[in-house]
Amino acid sequence: MNSIIENMKTRRSIRKFKGDMIPRDSIEQIIEAGLYAANGKGKQATKIIAVTNKELRDKISKSNCEIGGWQQDFDPFYGAPVILIVLADATWRNRVYDGSLVLGNMMNAAHALNIGSIWIHRAKEEFEMPEYKELLKELGIEGEWEGVGHCALGYVDGEIPKAAKRNEDRVYWVE
Ligand SMILES: Cc1cc2nc3c(=O)[nH]c(=O)nc-3n(C[C@H](O)[C@H](O)[C@H](O)COP(=O)(O)O)c2cc1C
């Protein structure tokens, strides 16, 4: 099988990460794969915030946990040391589609580099909060940006899970 297709088929969401930091070069390659995703009208109306700072990473985890309504000690990022937050121009009608492809590319790129990943939700709710809008300002990001998702990254602790069986009623051919 073609190695890229094989990579797409064997990528799985990881829910147990080692705490070790990933090399900067690998994070940059994963981000670059995201930047090259197809996007509506070629507008490139998405942004990625790469969080390797533990203090901010833990703060985001806490906010995400509160939004999700879990008990205080739950880490919705499963111990991943890196969070890539994908935002999209809040005024752009294709924002969710564009942001989702960025996330998909990054998860597949991570897997190709033997790095575990998972999409973690609730970025929208986070970036509706004043403190996260303030973070954007601090980073010099102007305008209105909607959170699409987080790509958590880290080395896999344990085995990569097996894929669930694919549902059978999903493909229809007209020949
Ligand atoms: C839009 C979206 C949101 C997701 N949000 C979460 C999440 O918040 N927490 C989580 O553990 N997994 C999350 N996932 C991962 C899915 O649960 C996972 O992709 C699905 O179970 C299929 O497993 P696989 O990625 O290993 O194929 C999300 C995936 C997508 C596409």
C-alpha cells in the first residue's frame, strides 16, 4: 500500500502521553503540514498557536476541563506536553472546514514522525473567554478569531490503539 495512505489508516487518537518534550524541529514540521492544508478560496484564514510553555499548557487544560464539566484533576490533554491550537477567522464562512483540514494534516504528519496526537475539542468556548482573547492580543493577533480545535502532541505512552471496525454503510457507488 502507498505509504501515505498507510500512514492515514494507522493514525489513531492517543489518550496517554509521556511528558517528554518533542524536538522543536518535529513540531515545526507538523505545523508546516497544517499550513499546507487545502483551504476555501485559498484565503489561508487560519492561525496556529504552538504551546510548549508548561504554565500555559496547564492553564488551557484547566479551562478545557472546566468547559467540559469534568472533575478538577482530569487533564483533557492526557498529559501531552504540546498543544497546537487552531483558530480561524470568525468572519469566514469556511472557518470550520479550513481549520479541520489543518488539524487533520497535523495529526497525520505527527503520526508520520512517530509522534502521538489527538484532536481535543472546546477551543471555540475557550477563545470566547476574555483571558484567551487577551492572549491573542498579547501575541499581536488582531481581529476576531474562532477556536476550531487543539492538536495535542507527545510521545505515545504504551501501544497505539487499533482502529475500530469501519461501519459498513458508508460508501455508495454509482457506476
Ligand atoms: C471534531 C473532533 C473532536 C474531538 N474531540 C475530542 C476530545 O475532546 N477528546 C478526546 O478524547 N477525543 C476527541 N476527539 C477524538 C475522537 O474521539 C477520535 O478521533 C475518534 O474516537 C476516532 O478515533 P481515531 O482518531 O483513533 O480514529 C475528537 C475528534 C474530532 C474529529
